[in-house]
Amino acid sequence: MAPHARIAAALVWLTLAACVEQQPIVTNGRDAGPGLPPAPEVPGDLPPSDPPDCASCNELLTSSLRDGACRGNAKPSSAELLGAYTDCVCRTECTEACALHCGGAPRDSACTACATERCAGVERACREDVKR
């Protein structure tokens, strides 16, 4: 190896060695640094408890309201039951028949027929949900 190549290799090694701590703290593939700030609050995090005016899945299904389902009232919660119903009716089984309903309009006969036929189990669970 030529002398100038050795010098260049030594400079590269010294440069890299100066950039790396001897015992870095690694978390999830990145240097965590000396002190970590508290984790930021994520929008949409579940509140510690439901507000007193939260609604059951059945209340939301039979009204014009679209949100406010109770999240901590039972297992599965009203929010989980409503999510399962919405997934079935609006995203998987009745997308075309319930397009207007999923957009906010009252449920028409075509949507009702599809939901009753293809989403019977989740619709029944939602209708049986009561606020506890």
C-alpha cells in the first residue's frame, strides 16, 4: 500500500472514530441522546374515561349522530362494535348499497337489505349494545 493511501485510510478512520461515542445509547435503531423528553400526546389517544354523554352503538345506529361512542363501557366497547359495523357496511360488504348512508344520509331500503343480509352479526351486536 502506498504511503499516501495509508495516510488517507488513517484520516478516514480517525474521522469516523471521532464521530462515534465509545458507548452510545441505542434505542429503536437511533441514538437516544443524554436525556429523553416525555413522549408527546398523540391526537386520538383514548381518554382515561368516557364523558357522561357518550353513546352506545345502538344509540348511534338509530340516530343521526356519527361519533361519541363509549370506549370504556364494556368489552367489546360501543366504539369497537360501531367500528365493526361501519367496516362491514361501509368498507367491505355493502359499499355500493350503503354509499349514501356511509356519507351521512339516513339508511335507505337497499342499504338496510344489504346490512341485514351481509352484516347481520355485527348489526345485531350493535343493536344489543346498551350504555352501561
